[in-house]
Amino acid sequence: MEFDGTRTLKSLIEEEKNSESPTPLSFRIEPVLETDSQLSSARPPISFTPLSPESPWTLSPINKSPSSSILYYCVASLHSGDSNIFSIAVSKGVIFTGSDSDRVLVWRQPECVECGYLKTNSGNVRALLSYGNMLFTTHKDFKIRIWIVSVSDQFRSKKFTTLPKTNSFLSFPKLKSQHHKDTISCLAYYKAEGLLYTGSSNKAIRVWRVTDKLCIDSFVAHEDGITAIVINQHDGCVFTSSLDGSIKIWRRVYLESSHILTMTLRFQPSPINAMALSGLSNSAFLYSGSSDGFVNLWEKEAMSGIYNHGGFLQGHRFAVLCLVTIESLVFSGSQDMTIRVWRREKGSGFHMCLAVLEGHRGPVRCLAACLEVKKVVMGFLVYSGSLDRTVKVWRIKVPPEEKVSVVTSDMMKRMMEYEMSPVLSPSWVKKKLQGIY
């Protein structure tokens, strides 16, 4: 089913209700208002069409909802062969996927067909980053490769450089070696100054100036492995997260290459696996996903620039592995094989869980999102990569914000029953008990 941009959300919902063959993974959620002001998550009852009689998800709770606040479904499921998906990047109508193989696969939108690949001598692409016609990739040889890509009638690519260069240390005597000494787990690019930030499992951050291919700074940022780097493109603030359970905020020293620590954020000791930033320079929201299943929210004070803890989004059963934000939506992917869709209410830090996307058969390892259409109903495309060796493409339609309903005692009872009796895939539970995940 495709949206042509002219039909209303109501007509689409009615069409799905009357269809003899409903689209799998099509959910309808009724929003509810959480009564506890300290808890920023809303967990509405889930309603969806079971995949098949053999599916382990057929036991999930089914609750009819009289209205709908979101419409979504899985557009495509892209298979990577025998490789686990670790990273996704989206740019100019193409999807790049990195895995434990030595190829970065390229998929064309909207057809969702493979249109090429990047071949390297070193695989295990844990991080991908796309900016303009440049694609940054990390590899198991602890190096970064920069590609120039173009997409017209066919996909073309050319390797621009490999960082560090073989003899680049001669130009930077302060560093004994510019090589990362362990897996490069994350990337971030500061557009204003053309700086690439890379984080490693050996606790170190390195900063590269892309124009002359040099490492301009290197420092140990945390007490454990670096898991994510986010940059505020408005002011250049660099956020790093780690398995040590902390987030640190760094700034470059004026007219120098070095960085100084300005703030440390820590709310609980659980390892942090992912971060995402949303908002403008004066009103920013920072999200962090941790191994305890929570998404913590940090809100920036407009006057002081200090980030204060603003609550958490609760709902995932296991670790949150990836986060992405777009507009007022937050998407969180988890080890429990689900993706949750959250919406930040206008003018406040309150968040509501709009939907739970189910369909992956392994932990959701990475996410990417882009705006598809912006009319009366907001449209998004969300890409999720999993250790089940597939990438799923989701089309999501979100109408304008509606007044949320008040939680009744019956609704609260149903919600509590659902929370006390989570239904997970039997295959997932078996592997979890065996220690595979």
C-alpha cells in the first residue's frame, strides 16, 4: 500500500479496517496521559494484526481502539545475507548498511532494491556516517575510510582517503600514533569546521580535519568504552557517552585544537549505549539509551546552557541500543527486538509513547529516519537494522497533536496487566536464557 499524499488519514484507516487482507504489522494506538509526572512514558494497549498462525508474536495482547493517533506499517524487509547489521546511514534517496562483512550494501529508495556496494579489505563496519556526497565508514583494522559517492542512474563510489594516513604522524609530533587501538564504535561530523570525531572502545576520542586528513586532537574521554558521539551543530558542543554510565560535554578551546570538559551528566550507573539530540540551540533535548531499558531525557536551560535531567521514557524490556530523533519524534531500538515511537508534546518536556513497532527477530542494533512528506499528516520513513540480518523500512503517518484522554481505572488496570505479563518471542527468550544475546 502506498500513500499518494492526497488521501486523509481517516480514509486510510477505514480502508485498512475493510480490507480482507490487512497489512501485517499495522498498529493502532490510543494515547493516554500518564498520571505520574515523574514518568515521561505512556504505555497504551497494543493492537495489531498477527503475522501468521506460526508466528511467536500471535500471543501478543489485542485491544480494540476506537481512534488512532498514528498509522504505520513495514514497507520492506531487506536481507543482508549472512551478515549482522551494525550501522545504517541514509542520504539522497539511498540507504547504506554496514555489517560484519567486508561490504557496505547500498539500497535505493523508494524501490528498496540493492543498487551496489562498497568493497573493502577490512569488514566489521560498526559505524556509518553520511554527509553530502561523503560517506564515512569504520573497520576492524581500526581505521576510517572516506568515500565520495554519487547516485544518478546508477550508484558510483570512489575512496577519497583512509584515516590515518600511513605517514600522517610526521605532521603531528604531539601524538605517538594516530591509530585507534580498538574498535571504532561511533562517528560524528561537525559541519561548520569540517571536523570528524571518532570514538573507540579503548576510551579515546580522536578529532580529524577532513580537508587535510590530519588528526588534530586526541584525548581519553571516559573510564570505559565510548559508545556514542553527538554534536550540537548550532554551538559546536560535543557530547560523548560511555559504558561507564556517564555523558560528558566538551568544547574546543578558542583558536586551538584541544578540547576541555565542561560538564558531566550522570543519573544512574547503567551503561549508556546510544544518544540523540533534538531541538534548537536555545532549547535542546538530549536523549540517552541505557542497558537498563530506560531512555533518559536531559533538557538544556536557555539562559545558563546547563543540561538538567528531565525524566525518563520507560517501556523497553531490555537494553536500549540505538536512538534517533526527527522533528518532535524520538525512536528507540532495543535488545527486546522492538522499536518505540515517542512524541514530545509541544511546549513541554512531556513525552508520549505512540506506538511499538514489532517484527524483528533479533535485537534492533541501529536506526535512521528521514522526513517523507509534510502536509496535514506528517510522514516519516524509519530504517531499522537488526542482528536478525535484516533491515526493515517503516512508513509512519502522524496527524497533528490531539488532546490526550484521561486514564480511567479500567485502562490503568489493563496497562498494569500488560506490564506484569510481557509477551516476548519464544525464540528470543530461549536465546536470552542461553546467554546468546
